[in-house]
Amino acid sequence: GNSVTQMEGPVTLSEEAFLTINCTYTATGYPSLFWYVQYPGEGLQLLLKATKADDKGSNKGFEATYRKETTSFHLEKGSVQVSDSAVYFCAFLSGGYNKLIFGAGTRLAVHP
Amino acid sequence: DVKVTQSSRYLVKRTGEKVFLECVQDMDHENMFWYRQDPGLGLRLIYFSYDVKMKEKGDIPEGYSVSREKKERFSLILESASTNQTSMYLCASSLQYLGGNQPQHFGDGTRLSIL
């Protein structure tokens, strides 16, 4: 069935380190893909999205490329900041009515 | 900017009570959703609605019901609260575009504790 697999956290990095959070999905067809971010005490915010194969979504220094061959959508950032500490969720749209299938989330902690 | 407002950030209720969680969006979105978020499980869809008075079960509807009498408001109801319903509840909305790529917009969540 439809599912999203994210790397388990927590991911702990020093400021200015390179970040990769892996995400792979199992879905029918080629759905739109999303990364959401949840800062402490808040709801989810859309971080970036990609709607077709080879698309690259980007926002706030984060990037992710839609890889159809490997059914992956890995999140990357070249230099993380303490303010990037949050939980990151990978997701895709399933079926009609814009239902989202989410991964379990990956907690990122960035230390000065 | 889309604004999704959940009526309470924190709520404490007792076992057996009937609990109402309210959600309002201000962007005339057709779709509205209720999720619960639990550690290690991510977000799980409880119910969603694609129009006024229309509702569909999500992945974990047992013990919950919903109401959508107006387009902007979507209520989640715990008919008889139990301790295993202690969780973070998140409401979301999106434009209707079948087969499209409309993102969902989330509220800040309600952390519900059932004692």
C-alpha cells in the first residue's frame, strides 16, 4: 500500500553542517511530493514541493529533487542553522481530495 | 496567507466526556482534514470533508465523528473520550483540485489530554 519511509531521528548536527534527510515512498503512479516542517509548539508548515519527475523544490536554503527511478525525495541543506531545529515530514498526495500520506517525521537538532 | 485556526491550544478532559475540537479556515477551501499526531507514528488521518455536510473516513475514524455545517468550519467530536485519545490533533485545509497538487495548510494544533 501507499507509504512513506523517512530516516529515523534524531539527527544532531553542528551549526553550518550539511544536512540530508532521506525519504522514499511507495505509491501508485507519480504523485506530488512535499516536505513539511514543524517547529516546537506549532503546526506543520509547507517547506517545499515537487509535482513531477526531476522537479527540484527549494525554499529557505532547503532543496529536494523528485527522483522517479528511486522513488525518493531526499531533503538537503548546505549549511544548517540553530533555527532549523524542528521535525521534518515527507509526504505525498494520494488519490482524490488531496489526501496526504505522511512519513513518521525526522527530528533535527542543530547545536551552536 | 491562509489562516487555519484551532479553537484551543491545550485541552484537558475526563474519560467519558463528549469533546469538541473546532477548526476554522479563512480561504474558502473546499477540503478540510483532521489528523492526530503521535510520537513515532507521524500524522494519521481521522476524517476529511470535501464539501459542506460531506465527510469521509480516514485511516483511524473509530471513536470520532465530524461535523461540517459551514464551509469554513470543521469540527471533530470525541463521542466518549478515552485515555488512548490523548494526542496532538491537527486540522488542515486545501483547495479542491482532483488529481492536482494543492498543498494542505495546517493549524497550530490542539494538545488534548484525557484523564
